[in-house]
Amino acid sequence: MSANGEVKPAARPLKVDGVDVELGGVAILRGVTFDVRPGEVFGIVGPNGAGKTTILNVIDGIVRPSAGTVRYGDVDLCRVRPHNMRDHGIGRSLQSTHYFRDLTAAELVALGELPNSVAGALRFTGHRKRRKAQAAARHRGMEVLEQFGLERYASRPLNELSSAVQKLLDIARAVVAGGELLLLDEPTSGVSGQERGAIGEALLQLRTLGRTIVLIDHDPGFVTGNCDRLMAMNFGEVLDVGLPDDVMGSDVVKRSYLGEPVDSDTGESAAPGP
Ligand SMILES: Nc1ncnc2c1ncn2[C@@H]1O[C@H](COP(=O)(O)OP(=O)(O)OP(=O)(O)O)[C@@H](O)[C@H]1O
Ligand SMILES: [Mg+2]
């Protein structure tokens, strides 16, 4: 990121290769391999518990894999601490904004600039250097709020705002935090069909700015409409990677994820038509 907060278009691929994760002795991810091209919107779909969030946790260093590698350009992300991911242009939105419900919109978005110290971001006394950093964070936060057309919510607490606005604010926080590679965990969960359009527009805006986006979502219409490619997974394994319609229509995805019976002779869905 440059001194004035501008982010250059993403130019680096993300490469996840052979990642295994074990938590509490249980295999959560097995041999997960995929790559995300610079400037691409890459969707991850799969049923609850498939391991989607765990993949984002591996990419941004919260969970360390027991095998495999994660590289962003020439950076080995398995050696980067979560709070330093922003130095590599990586920002993350969360599956739930529940923990932030008492913050105002401006405070939430400014947190993206100060990931090392949540308390520090909210404290308004202290060292001069810290106050300067806080002022810069507020300024950068307001810039991004304006970029998303959200500045009217700046002083409103999150718990007064709709799910769609909360999700947009958390995406804005991720943009402030990193901005070049955005990891978005279910940006439309709890958001009504009508309001999903606003989230799709925000993605379009970020893509136009050249960001790379990894997006988890459960809504087949939203992912096929907004992603360049999809990865489907189940039980911690990759089922398929490819163009959205191909992945959603593939036999293995229909059988394993959508639960549709597939005619073994024709490969066609054997589910009754509408
Ligand atoms: N810290 C942990 N310790 C043990 N098991 C965990 C831990 N975190 C996640 N899991 C398990 O790992 C599996 C994958 O979880 P993950 O949250 O990645 O799934 P998901 O695909 O994001 O699901 P959802 O769609 O419900 O968000 C689940 O069975 C979950 O219970
Ligand atoms: Mg999840």
C-alpha cells in the first residue's frame, strides 16, 4: 500500500498446495490444492462444516497446516503472523460481525488500519505516536466509508444497522486492513435477497479496482453471478474447481454437496424437474 493509502491492483497469485489441517486430532482439511489468479473473484462453496472458513484461517495465518504450503506471490504465508498479514496486502472479513456490535461504523472500519491493538484503536489517550496512528486510521476509515457510500452510518453503532450494512462495513474494514487480496467469509449470510445486490455491487467495485477476492458463500445464485471460478468442497476435501456453471453442474458436486441423485448412465441429474 502506498503512503496515501492507495492500493495497486493485485499482481500476485495465491497458491494453496496440498494443505492438511488437524485440529484436536481430527483431520479438518485434506490435501487442499487450488490457486487464485490476480484480480480474480474465486468462490468457495460447500455444506456446513466442509472446511471453508478453515481455509481462510490457513491463508491468513490463524491456523497452521500440518502439511502443505500457502504462497502469495513469493511470500510464504505460513511464516507470516495473522496481525502482519496487512503488510502483505491481505484483508479478511469475518463470518459474523457479532463481536463488533457495540462499535460504531467508523470505529469498526478504522480497526482495519490498527490490527495489532483493538484496545489501542479505541483508546483516545496515550502516546503521541499512537494518537497520530489513531487519527490516520480514522481518516483512512472515513475514506473507505465514502468509497462504499457508507459515510452516513459513521457514528451509528453496528447493532442499529441492517445485516447488509454490517456486512458491507466489515468488507470495508478488510479493505482498510489489506486491500489487495480480500478474504470474504459469507458476506451475504443473514442478508435478504434484495440487499444482496448491494454486496454484489461492492464486489464489482473492488474487482474494478483490481483486487483479488476469495469469497465463501452458500447462495448458488450469488456465487455463480459474482465469481470467475468456483471451488466446491466437502468433508475437508476439494470436490471440483472450475467455471461456476461447470462446478455447480458437475456430477460430483450434485452428488456430494447438493445431494441430488445422478443417473449413472447419462450423468444427468435424476432429480424430478420443477
Ligand atoms: N478450532 C477447532 N477445533 C476443532 N474442530 C474445529 C475447529 N474449528 C473448526 N472445526 C471443525 O472443522 C470443520 C470445518 O469447520 P469450518 O468452520 O471450516 O467449516 P465451514 O465450511 O466454514 O462451515 P460453515 O458453512 O458452517 O461456516 C467442522 O467440522 C468444525 O466443527
Ligand atoms: Mg464457515
